Amino acid sequence: MTIFGITGWSGSGKTTLLVRLIPALIARGLRVSTIKHAHHAFDIDQPGKDSYEHRRAGATEVLIASANRWALMHELRGAPEPSLADLLTRLSPVDLVLVEGFKRNPHPKLEVWRAATGKPPLFPEDAMIRAVASDGPVPDCDRPVLPLDDVDAIADFVIRSAGLAGRARAVG
């Protein structure tokens, strides 16, 4: 599995780009999964549901399954947060894993940067950022700058940068 990150400050448009990029990559014949890092407490379960009650009762893992999907929830219960490498071992094999977050990890990334966020670009401090996708000029950028709304150009860049050109098919 090849990993490629989408990084940037909160509010820069990472998720918006990802939800447009995933179908563009799939249209090119790639199998794609994602890993999203959350910096805060989150819960995909709801109070009152059986799976929630199982976790509340102390279960370390709860797997819930239906005819349409399954999900595994693992409670850390004070154990350290798993690394990106640990999380990758839990995924089924695919061509490409897009990682949102984990901005300090040393994997190839595309930075999403918009001046409107008021935050400085990350690329000057991160050699793993291969390009920047932006809605305007990026001052002093020494990497390719891609238009944030040109999802096809971004998909092509990700495929080339991730070394997947031989697996992807052209779209036209």
C-alpha cells in the first residue's frame, strides 16, 4: 500500500478536497482508503445503542456489522495513541491510502493552503510536502502550486508522486 497525505491547517479545505479527490482517483481505476486523524475526543457511537453500551461496560473492542458495512471500535483505555504505521496494518490492502492529518509524519504530502485561514504555509518546514494546492498565489513557494479547484490536476499529481502511474488509467 502506498500512502500519500493531505495536510494543512484546520479550515483550509482538506476534507472538501478529499471528498472530491477520492472519486477522481477511483475513476482512474485505483482502490483508495483513507485514515483521518482527529485531534480531539470523538465518538462514532451513540448513547443508547447496544454497541455503545458494550463499550461503556468495558469491552476493549466492539465490532458492529450489517449487510452494508462493518466497523471496529477499539477503546485505548489509557494506552498510547497508535502510530500511523500501526493504523495502516489494520487496513485491507488497497492501491492508495490518503491520510488526512498526521502532519508531522514523514510521508509524502500535498499541502492545502489558503491565505484566508491566516496561518502560514507548512511547506517551508516540511520537506515531505511535494506540492501545494491553493485558491491563490503562494508566496515564496519552491514546489509546484496546483489550483485547489482543479481536482483532475491534483489527482494526476498524487498518482505521479505516489508512483502509481502504472496502475492508474487515464481519464478523458
